[in-house]
Amino acid sequence: DGKAFESHANYKNNLSLFLLLVLVYEVHVYTGAKPGAETDSNVYINLIGTRGDAGKRKLHKSKNNNVKFRHGQMDIFCIKAVSLGDLEKVLISHDGAGPGNGWFLDKIVIKHKEGKEDQEVVFPCNRWLDEYRDDGKTERELTAYSKYFVKENFTQEWRVQVKTARDSPEPRDCKRTLVIYGSKGKSDEFLLSPQTPGYVCFLPRAMDKFIVETGDLGDVYKIRVSCDDVPGFEGWHLKSFRLEELHTNQEVNFDCKCWLSLKREDRELVKEFPAVNEDQKTLPVYKYIVSVHVGDLWGAETFANVYITLYGKRGDTGVRKLHASLEKGRKFQRNKVDSFLVEAVSLSDLQKVVIGHDGEGYGAGMYLRMVTVKESQDSDKEWVFPCWNWLDTHLGLCETVCEIVTVGKRLISSPRMPEINRKSSGLWIMDITGSDLNNEEDPICLSFIFYGNLGHRNLPLKVTGKAIQIKDELADIGSVYKVQVTGPHSKLNQPWHLDFLHMKHTGTKEEMYLAFDCWFNPNEDKCVELPVLYADQEPLPVVEYSIHLHTGDVKKADATGEAYVCIQGERSDSGKRWLNSRNSLITFARGQVDVFKIKAVYLGKLNRVLVGFKNEWFLEKIVIKEVLYPSSTHVFIHNDWINKRSKKDFVEVAIPLKETSVTSLLEKKFDTKCRGCWHAWVHCTQVPEDVPDIEVVVFGSKGKSPAQKVVNMNDNPFLLTVGDIGDITKISFVLSGPCLGRGITLHKVRIKDLDTKEELGFHTEAQCLFGEDGSETVTELAGVRPDKPPLREVLYSISVHTGTLPASGTDADVFITVFGEQGDTCKRRLRHSKFEKGQVCTSEMRAVDLGQLRKVFVEHCSEGYGAGWYLDQIVIHESDKTDGRYVFLCQQWLDSGVGDAQMGRTLK
């Protein structure tokens, strides 16, 4: 009836009103950029507002990433819930247990729309959710940033006054930016652009004004100013900056008086300036020397642009392009160290670097050994940041950017006299610094274990304050190569932070600072270690070992108890690493694989594992994977009980190595299929103006490409269509005309697949196209794949036997093509003017290794009476070998007027 219809209509209206209150909350989760920040654990969240909470929700599928919660990554999740009102708190947690399963959460940002307003609430965290780090918690309550920080007195508004010098060029359409640093943080990067349309900023002698808004920066101590590199930009002569806070009238001045230009002074487009304050000393500006050490592996070099950011206790440098090396030659080449100037206001003690490049695709990256940084050209010490891995989209880390935490600081050159060695008499004086202790606190008992090539020494230590010194000869252990710290061996009431271990030898004068930078927490047995940092020696890498414990699938195999492992290698051992915290037990389930991660100074070849367990447990095997390039997998088979018949509370078993395997070079497969279209870059100098056409032929495992013209030789890309020829092995440059008077200096040959982005280089060191004297018509270069030796270059000796029949000889030019299992040589002219009757003429030919030779094609192009040639045989062997000769019989005429009139023959 009518009433029922009206009631139903009201119900529908009420339903629509109710549906409008169901909101979609977009949750942005930022995983931190600290080493080991990522997690594979299940993560749960609960949103809490003024109208209630959303309940505990699992964050199960990221909208923007296939793999969630990775290092330095932002993941987006959507949560539907009835409007919660103003968001106040977030409860975030995960279910990961055990070492290596923790997570470093930077922040959570929640976006939603209610009514016509778009709302965004920030929940800072910047802490670990890890039962083995920080305070040991895996659940945190985060409070909305806006509730406590976005208030009038926590927002700063600045008037920025910029003076340009009178001799500055007329401004170009160039982006200029500003970043402000203070004791409580830094601002966003502000674009200094006019607020009035048509107004031109940065004219000579001009003062320009801008208004910027920041959070609470605290005491401002520096600014960073940068310009874009645009065509025709001559530079900017900057005179001064002045900041005035509009609410407090605080003023900060910056005396600049410098050029931002790639053509003047320091040739830099980024500059930092310290605040000039009468009440305190102005911070110094350092020209940091940043050295990038490229590894000695095939394909380790890169032609990409490389960028770096330095971080210290006093801020960062921002992203800087490493464009002008202080060393000669092409930068970032295999086994080369390139140094660069990075000017910045003093960062105090350095903590980490973030380094990366813009190369895309397999082979476009580089193998980075380490980065070292010193404060100036005259510094006697440098900070060390070891990497020992690939920065490549398909190799090693499968990333082109990585964060490297420092292991400490070392002397740049050894102070020792030649007759002194590291076994010299004298003492090691060791200063240990860390966080402060209350007077009521009991001493912290730690063990410092020093490993040398002849043994190790354990020095127990009671830490009673912020700094403590110990002295020891460290006799009979030989040359120290790593330091291990274990503990605490006593009860802790609060966490204690170990900062540095400063070591100095009174005899050799060796000196180093080891940056441990780690917390020792209550209810935790910790073991950390670092390599020592000798001058003139590369430090051993710190390796992450992934330990997979396989519990057997037998009756009553599962167990609960206390457990530890100790990995032993040819160099040393990892120390005892506990898998459970001090006040808890660990459970191993039947048929289950439990994974733990530890970091240790490289142990060399692994040989056995010690496992300790307090209870009864059936352990099938242990698999240990080295997360170092090239990564190795080590298998230790036990397949037996631990503590089955023992009367001891704790039993330790030693499990020897069963087998080791090295993983495939290519860590990540190509996402797309190759169509055989490549971009090529050829860079040459001393190219004659009248050079004949040069063609290029690309060889692969399944064939070779057609010959194509080299469009340019000035390092500009051109298209190569090679087709489906398999993995590329070499490239040949073929001169289509007569020989040149001199060779063409070759600096670079590189090709890049337009589909897969694979990039391939060719070994060009000390190479000339067509020989130094220009007497050759073909030059071959072997392809260089990452960490895979290229085909070697071979000098072939070719002996041509002319027959003894009447008129067997010829004055014609003779050409030969040699074919092997790895391609062919292309057509080559034999360097002899005459092939006389009965003579043996020997020539040499340089080519990329052909493997087993299969056939030759020999020919000449002269026609007419007397131009014919009777060829007996050809013998080919490698010039430096006496065995392995290949004989190709002919015993026929190559003559247009004799027999079958052929002037070219294939000989097998």
C-alpha cells in the first residue's frame, strides 16, 4: 500500500545516507631506508578516530608494488570503514618472530575524502618493529602528526631575500631551488619562482623576495641552492641570501658571493652556505673528496650518470651528480678509482651514503667495491663505505640505488716505515665510546674478540660510562683483521648504544675508527662484528648469511627450546648467534623451514656449522646462502636427533659441509622479448674526413646480422637491426674501401636492446680501428657481459701453399674468410703482394677466438690471362702454439679460364 511504499522509500534514503558514511581510507606505508628495513612478515593495522576504530586489518595486497614492505619503498593499501571522524592514532604491528624478521617503519600517511574535503594525516614512526632491535616491540601506537605538530607556533613562514651580483648574466629560463636546514630537520625543496606573472627574477643587481612555509626547523644552520643545467645557461652570480621568520622576526644571513655555473670557478650548479651569526662560530664548508671504487669484474664499468648523497650527524648534501672526475680517462671503468669534489657545509661524522645511477637494463650497471670519503684534499683519514655488489637491474641487489652504512674511518696512507710490520712491538690503545649510563646502573659486561691470521683474543670488558679505554698487545694472534663484540653478559635495565671503537698502535702508528653504531638491549644476546680498516688495504666485506633450518618430517621432530648457531669458515667463525631472546624460547615445527639472517665479516669458504639446542629436536639439514655477489649456497646435512639420548641440558653438534653451489649470474629474468633492435654508440677520434663507408656486423650464438653502415662515430646513438642471433658474442667493423693511412682511435662501443634494455659493452682499451697503421680492413671486438670473461683475442698464423704446376703463381690480391664454431672473421686481404710457384707465404690475422675451425673461403678477383692461381693447401694455427694445426686442402685452380672457372673456393 501507499504507507508501505513511503516507508520503503524512506528506508532507501536512509540507506543511501548510511552508505555515504562508508569511506575508503588510502593507507600509504613508508618502509625505511636503513639496512635490513624490509620485512616478509604479515603486517596489521588499526585506524583509531574520534568515532571509534576500524578493527585490526591485515595489509595483504599493495596497490602499487608486487612485493610489499621492501627497503625504502612506499606501499599503498585501501581500507573501507565507516567514517572514523578525525583520525588520532594508528596501531601497527607484524607477526614476524626471530632475528631478521623485523621491520623499520618510517611513517604512515592516510588519505581520505569526507564530504568535499580531501584529508591527509601523517603518523611518524622512524623506529624498528623488531623484538631484537630498539625496545624489542613489534607493535607500535602512532599518534597523528597534525594533532601535535601542525599548530601555528609549529609552522614557520619565511621571507627569503636573494641578491644577485651586478656582473651576473641575464637570467635564462632555469629552475632555481632552495632547501633550508635546521637543528630539528630540513625543509622541502622550494622552487624560487616569481609570484607575479611576467615578472623576471634574478636580474643583475636585483633583490628578489619570496615567501616559503616550513615546519619547525629549529635553529637554521645552512641552506642549499641549486640551478638546472639548461642549454645556453651561462651561470648565476649569487651575492647573498637572507631569511626572516615572519612570526618571530628571527633573521638568518648567508654570505654567498659565488657563481653557480659549469663554466666558472668550481664548475658546480649546487652550492651550500652556512648561516652567519655573530653569536656563534660559522660552520666550515668542506670540499669532500668522494672516491668511487669500481670492481675488477667483467662488465663492472658503467656509462650511466652516477649520483650520490652523503649523510652525517649534521644533515646531508642532497643528491649530487658525479660529473667531473679528478682522475684522467673515462670515469667508472673496470678496476678504476674515480674521485670527485662535493662541496658542502660540514656534516660532522659521516654515517652513510646513498649512491645510484640512471642506467636501465642488464649490463647497464656497475660492480661497486666501495666508496671512500675524506673531508679535503689534505685530510689524512677517510670514511669507508663497502658495497661489494652490483648496482644493476638484473644482477646482485637487482637495484640501481643502494644505501651503504659506514664501517668506520681509516688512515689514507700507512704511517709505517718499510721495516716495520703489523707484528711490531707496542700496544693497541683502544677507546670505546657509547651512550651514557646512570650512576645507579650496574656495569655492562661485554666481550671484545680480536681475530688475527694466527688466532684470536677475547678481552672481557665492564662498561661503566660513556667512554672507556683499554690497552693490550694482542700478542700471538698475528695481523688483526676483524673485531667482534658480544653480550651483554649481565642484566640490562635499559638499552645501551655502542658508537665507536678507536684503535691506535703505539708501534706501527696504525689508527682506525670502527663505527659499530648498534644497540645492546635488555633480554638480548647480541653479536656484531666489523673488519679492521688498515691504510692501503681493502677491508673485508660484511656479508649477510641467510640460515635455513629444516626440521625433519618425522614423528615428534618438532621442539621448543633455546638454540644458537655458529658458522665456521676458512677465515674464522661468526661467533655464537642466538636464535631466541633471553627470556623466551623458540619453536621448530615438524617439516618446517625456519629462516634467520645474520651479518658477519666474510668467513671465506664455509666448512661446518655448530648448532646448540636445549631440548630434543630432529634437525634434517641447514642451508646457508651468502647474500654477496656471486651468491653461494652451502648445504650441511645432519638428518638426526639433537639431544635424544644425552643427559646434558644443552647439546652442541658440529655439522660438516656437504655441498656448495654458486647461483646463476642473472638474478632476474627479462620481462620482455627481444626483437633484435638495438641502439649503438661508437665513439672515435682522429677520423679522416674522406674515410670510406664503415660497416658493422654483429655475431651471436645463433648466427650473425647483415652488414649495416655505421651512421656516426661521435657517440650519438644509431639503430642496429640484428635479428634473432642469440646471445651476442662479438662485433666486427669492416672497411668497405681501400686501407687507410692510419688507424682510427676507438674509445667506446656500446649497444642497448630497445626491448629488454640489456646493455652490452665491448673491450676497447688501447684499440685502433683497422690497426695503428691503418693497414687492416676488419677490426673485431669481443662482447663483455657482467662478470663473464669475453672471448679471447687470437693471433692466427695462415700459411698459403702455392702449387708447383706451371704458372701456378699469381700477382692478384688474395682474400680469405675463416669460419669456426663461434663465427667467422669476415673477408680479409692476405698481406702478400705475390704468391709464387712452389712458395709458402705466411700471414698473421688478429681475430676474436673462433673456437674449432671448420672451413675457409679463399678467393681473388683478378681476371684474364695469367691472373689464375693454383692453390695447393692452407694451414692455420694460433701463432703462439705449435700444435693444433688445421689443414685445408685445395689442389685446384682459381682461374676464370681453367677448369670450372671458379675464382673462389670453400675448403673444409
